[in-house]
Amino acid sequence: MKYVLFLYFLVNLSFAQEFSWNKLETEPYPGKQDDITFVDENTGWYVNGYGKIFHTTDGGKTWEKQLEQKGSFFRTIAFLDKNVGFVGTVGTDYFPNVSDTIPLYGTKDGGKSWNPVSYKGPYVKGLCAIDVVKEQYINHGKIDYKHHIYAVGRVGSPANMIVSHDGGVTWTSQSLNEDCKMLFDIKMFDKNSGIACAATSEDISQSNALLLKTTDGGKTWKKVYQSNRPFETTWKVSFPTEKVGYVTIQSYNPDPNVKQQRIAKTTDGGNSWVEINLVEDAAAREFGIGFLDENHGFVGTMNSGYETLDGGKTWTKIDLGRACNKIRIYATAKEAVYGYAIGVNVYKLQKK
């Protein structure tokens, strides 16, 4: 048995040593930048709270500033291809110097120009995450694809979702305030089933971390996890496989003696969750999370990153910069893995 465990350790250690996170040269930013997205190994975009959108066509070696919109706090970004994309704002009355009340912008020219997105339904004050489901179908005898787009928000409340089932041509919004008070992330497995990261209260001192699951495209939601501690929210979610997923649990407890940081894990597609200890460090408030497979993954915190090779049983401190908020893991058509992470800085996951 010990020999088997030793071989397992060596295999995972070898796999870990194949990859490294490398900091990219980007424009300095004093705080947490929130989202980054790529449509292939070379073409990507990232956003920040200064109302800026940056674009690369060489895998992050160089970046072009496509937009600087004063008063906008860009929180999340997603692209369907090299041309069509969407960016969400966090909205007003939460961060200082934010005046933009438009929750969502769209582009059809790769980010050269952006326009407000119209939608039907209740007003969406802000967005924190966008997820895209690519659905295959038969179109006049040929294989084609439909894009279903789901966006949720926001930190500080209220809880809303906005959805498009036609690639962003039309959108419909709905309130989720009866299910939760804040929304931070969403992962849809298909056009019907998915998980949302949430919180039970807009008052952080009363809030528990909360996870919701839908099986009808977001029309209704069921609670599948709730922490029993105050000052907590969930934040970001990663599903390396259909069954296995992980989510970061944020603690804002002001008591310096409350040091334990935790994540939650599911092995049944999000129907049930168990808590896993990350690190005992009151300053290590969690943000982004991303897994390469069921066992090998990364968590970003306020002061560092952490890596696991055994599905969260053990963690090692690594350099992901400060306040790493979003970790995106991708694979090419030939299953070559690459990834990007963003916080104060931008990092790229590459083979050594």
C-alpha cells in the first residue's frame, strides 16, 4: 500500500513539475483585477476597476488597451469567438468613483467598440460573472452551435441573473433575491443545469456562504450547501469534470484568531458538498479557483496562491501574485493544457 501511494505521489509530482505560473508584463494596477478570458492560446482580454479593457493576440506577451471608460468598474468578461464578446460592470453604490449604471456591454468587432446591451425584465444593478454554454445542434443537415450565456451579480446585493439563448442577440433578466442576497459566480454544465455561488445576506456580519443549483436553466434554484459561520460568502467555482467541483469560501471575520480558511468540494455534480481546510491564516482571504483535473488545482488568496495535487487533502503555497481573483484553465484541440490567472497581476500557466 505504501508503495502504491509513493508511486501516486511521484506521478502527481511529475505532472506538477511540467507546469509553472509566470507573471506577464501588464499595466500596473494597485488592487484586485477581476476577470480574464481567452478564445484560443493567443487571443484574450482582461478587465479592471478603472474601466479598462486590454487585448492580446500573442498569448499575453503584449497587451493593447482597447477601452478606458471613466466611471465604469468592469468586473467580468466573456467572448464567444474572436469578435463577439460581453463585459459586465459591478454597478454603483458599492465601490467609490463608480457612476456607470449599465450592467452589460457587448462587442461584435473583437473589442474595438462596445455598446450597452438591452434586456427585458427587472433592472440588473451589477454583474460579477459570465458563463457560456456551447450547444451542438443540426442546422440544415450540418453540425452547428448555439451559445447560451448566463450572467449573475452582484457583490453587495441585489441578486440578479441575466440570460441569453441566442448568442447575445436578446436578453432576459430575473431577480434571485428570494433565493439569496448576493451572487458572485456561475457555472452551467449545459443549458439547464448549473451551480451559482451566493451569500445568504447582504449584511456580511450575518452572511453564510451559499451554493445554489438549477436544473431548469435558472428559472428555479435549490440550496445545496450553506456554511454555519457568519462573515462568509462563496466566491468562485471550478468543475474540472462533470462530477467533481470545488468552490472558494470567503471569510471576512474581523477576529484575528479565526484563522482557518476553507474550500468546499463535490463529487456528485454539485448535489452535495463537503468542506476542506485550505490553510490557517487569517490574512489568506480566498478568491479565484481553477483545477486542471480532479486532483490538481490552484486557489488564489489575498496574499498568495496555493496548489494541491491530491484533490485538496494537502496544499502548497505558490506564487500567483496578490488577490488572484479568477483562474481560467483551457485545453487545445490536442488536449494541451494552458491557463491564465488575474489579480493584482496577470499570470500564465505554461509547460516548463
